[in-house]
Amino acid sequence: MTQNALNKSLPWTEEHEAFCYKHHICPAAKSLWQWLMRQGLIAEEVEPDLSEFNAILCRHCGIA
């Protein structure tokens, strides 16, 4: 992910949080949803390359 993408404001709201709790969204799915929102592709149909997301998760979880 580029540095500019990291600086983008995440449009994550209390409603998103409430939806996750209400529907028992697992942390990995929530992280994926947030990552997709950071890509700036809201309301667009895309086929994202998840290798970048997987790399971020591995770094976050301490997996080599």
C-alpha cells in the first residue's frame, strides 16, 4: 500500500461497528472490509488483489 493510502481518512463509522457486532462479523472479515474501504473503491465492483492484504495481516500478526 502506498504511503498516501495510509494517510487516507477511513470512513468507518459507529454504524459500521454496530453492524459488525450485530452480525457477528469476525475480526478478519472486518479488517478486510476496512482495507477495501481504504483502497478508495467504495461502491465500485472490483476484483482486489488480496496478496497485499495478506502481507499486511502477516506483518500485523507477526507471521513470517
